[in-house]
Amino acid sequence: MKSIKHNFLLLVIVLLTGLFTQAGATVTLHVNDIDKAYNVLDAYHLLEEFTNKYPEKNILFYVHGRKKDIEDEKARMAKLEKYYNVKVLMFHWNSYDKFLNRPTKNAEEASLELFEAFQLIRDFKRNHPEFFAERSINLLCHSMGNLVLKYTIEKYFDEFEQDEIFTNYVGNAPDVPLKDHRTWLSQFKMAQNNYIMMNNQDFVLTFSYLLDVFNKDLFHYRLGLGFENYLGRRDQEKTKLVPFVNYVDLSKVLKKDHGYFAYSDRAITEVFNQILNGNPIEDAFLDVNSKIRLVKDKGLSNSFKIENKVFRKISSTSSQENSQSSLD
């Protein structure tokens, strides 16, 4: 009798463990106007719905970062659509572990579903050339969403036929190590233009890096914090940038923010409005009245800083300066 009870208890534990593991590994897709969780295999159908109902809008495929409550991400999805007039397809993964832990294992488990989503998006784009002659689909990976992308590239891209599925890839505040990021990001050839958005004052990434410091991993500095405060050989690390990726430092126009694309400053939203709608970042600086400018990092063609313009009293000299293109 004791043996039967013991075995039954073990069976219950195994079943419960399996259920919780399965629940933790669940990946779903979400759209803003329908309160429903979709299977990743529904991606093709959802994109079809977008093109039929909103043919005038570009599409944004959004992979969110570390978050405990999906409702927060749904609110952010709604904000993206409101700010940038796009239709958002959100990739939701189990992005929370414990307060002091990164959900690294969960990100790795979600990489298979992200790979499957990429395949379906590729097939959809191949089959809808008329729509994509006028519109674009762009990829936004926020924070630890870039970790899911990293694992997807490392595990599945060797045998994947990469089309330029996305017009723009935007890695916003990537919570991945700066060191050796070239080894995986250089394999990503799915976007025409690639942007890494950084802020060395980002409080979330600073806290994330402190987790590594406590574990004595001083050189796991986060990519989203940029280069200026890197503890290693900063100039040497800059020589290891991915040549086709644009590194954009927002530190001089942001504060401690982490969700840069949700920042209320009009100049910053104009930058994201361009790149999340499939335009090159330079288009945000064409207006001579813009309050910010894009400045190339000295000696590097693909590293930029966004700075506030300094407006002087009107004179012949300053008038000429302000009439120049904003791309320095």
C-alpha cells in the first residue's frame, strides 16, 4: 500500500513538473486589437489579416524583453501602434525567472519558436510582393528580446536560407554582452538596415550588469550600454563592430530610460518613427529645424551619437551652420 501511495505521489510530481515546465516554455503571438493568445504557427494568417485590414500601414514584429506581466507588454504594444502608426505582431515568451536572475534558459527555449516565426514571415513576404512593394515589415527586439535572437542565430541559422525579410532590424537596449557580440550578430543577414540603440545611463541595463559584477564577470558589460563606460579596452572593442550594423548612442538625449522607443521626447520619437517604419535613420534629421543631430564617431563609419543641437543667436556664421544637413 505504501509503495502504491509512493508511486502515485511520484507520478503526480512528474505530471505537475511537466505542466509547469510546459507553461513556462509557452510562446504565443499577440495583436493589439484582439485579446487572444495565438500559436506561433498562426503568424502567416495574422500577417494576412494585417495586409487585408490595414494595407496602408507598415508591420512591426516585436520581441519583448524581460517582463513579469504580459499586460505591461500589451500596453506597450498599443503605445507602439499609437506613436508610430504601425501594426504590431508581438512575440511573447516566458521572459521572467527570479528578480535577481536572467531568464537565460527561457530565452534559449523560445529561440526555436522565433526561428519558426522567421520562416513563416519569410514565406509570407515571398508570397506578397505587391504589398511589400509599398510597405515594409521591421523587427524590433527590446532588451532581452535580443537574447532570444542571439540563441536563434546560434542554434538554427547554419541551415537557414536568409532572405532580407525585414527592412530594418532595431536592437533596442540589448541586454546581451558587448564582448564577442560580433560572433553571432555578424551572421544575421535578414534586414537591409541594422541598428543597435544604446544609452550608457540606462538604469535597467546598469542593474543587469551589476549582476555580472557581483558574480565577478566584469567583462560582461551590456551591449545596450554602449562603449563609453566599458571597463575593457574601449577603442579595441570598437574595432570588433559588425560592419553592416549601425551603432547609435542616445546617451546625450536620454536620461535613465530603458524603453527608448516609448520615450515622450518628440525628437526621439521621430527617430524611431523613421526606423520602425522602414526608413533609414538619416531621414529623422533631414528637417533643419530638428533639435537633434546625428554625429559620426571619430574614425568609424557605422558608430553614431545623437546629440542636441546648440542653437546660437542668429548670425551669418550660425545661420550657415544650421542650414547644413543634420548628418555630420
